[in-house]
Amino acid sequence: VKLNGNDGYITQTGIWYDAVDNNLSDNLRGVKLNGKWGLIDKSGTEVIPCKYDFVGPFDSNGIAGVNRNGKWGFIDKSGTEVIPCKYDGAGYFFEGLAEVKLNGKWGFIDKSGTEVIPCKYYNAWSFSEGLAQVKLNYGDKYGFIDKSGTLVIPYKYDSATYFNEGLAVVSLNGKCGFIDKSGTEVI
């Protein structure tokens, strides 16, 4: 629809939105109003006010990542910020933990917002099969930690992927192969 020469969208409730995200997440649709995103339900009722720079999809536990004024946090389906928008970056919850960035370093929080693995990594990826690949500092090698933050596979790989069916792809000195969860090179 065009209004005063501008494209936009009118919902069943008669509210004009600048943009609509056509991907439904738990029967909710993202809408943008005055540069900010929120969520409406199928009837067009605003469920989460348009106050975020980004609203991600809800996970299986009903939590979505949001960004407000350059900071990341998490909301539940009622719009309550269950984890305040205080992080410089955030991933999604996998296996009960999400990677978050604070003061330039990555760590992991649980769904209550408790930092269970300190923000001390230059790079960190989501947990998969109980392990996450991490790098301590720029230029360092990758290793793998468990959910307690214990290093279980040493920092020795130039790159690494997440575990899938018990194996992860790693590279070392320009060559790629596979390791198992004990760190043994199996291919």
C-alpha cells in the first residue's frame, strides 16, 4: 500500500507499519514502525512494542534475541526482557547456553542470564554435542570447551567447525580433517 507516496503495510487493526517481516515465528510477525521493530499476532494486535533495532525468532523455550540501541538481550513471548539488553553481541541458545559478547570478549550465559562461562574469548561459537569451539586471542588457535568452560581439546587448530554426529572439521597447516570429541584425528 502507498500512503503519501511511501510504501507501507496496514494491519487488520488499522495500524500503518513501515515494514513487515513475512516470516512468522510462533504465529508472530515482525513489524517496523519509525525505524524500530516489534511483533504482532495473526489478528494484527501488537504483542511486543516496536522499540527494538532487531527481534530474532523465538527458540523452543520461547526466548528471542533482541537488539536495542546497539545492545543485545533476550525477551520472552510476552515481551518481558528476561535478560537485559547489555551485551555487545549475542548468539542463540543451543543446548541451554548462548554466546554473548561483553567488553570485546565472548562467553556464555544460561537462560536466567547467569554468566556460566566468563567472557574471556576472542571468538566463541555455539555449543553442539556438548562442546563449543573457542579462541582465546586474535591470532591464536582454536580449541574446544565443555559446558563448564573446561578446555577438553587443546588450542591447536587454525579453524574448526561445530560437532555433528560426533565429528568436527578442523584445519591445521593448510590441511583439513575430522576429529572426534576426545580430540583424536579420525580422518
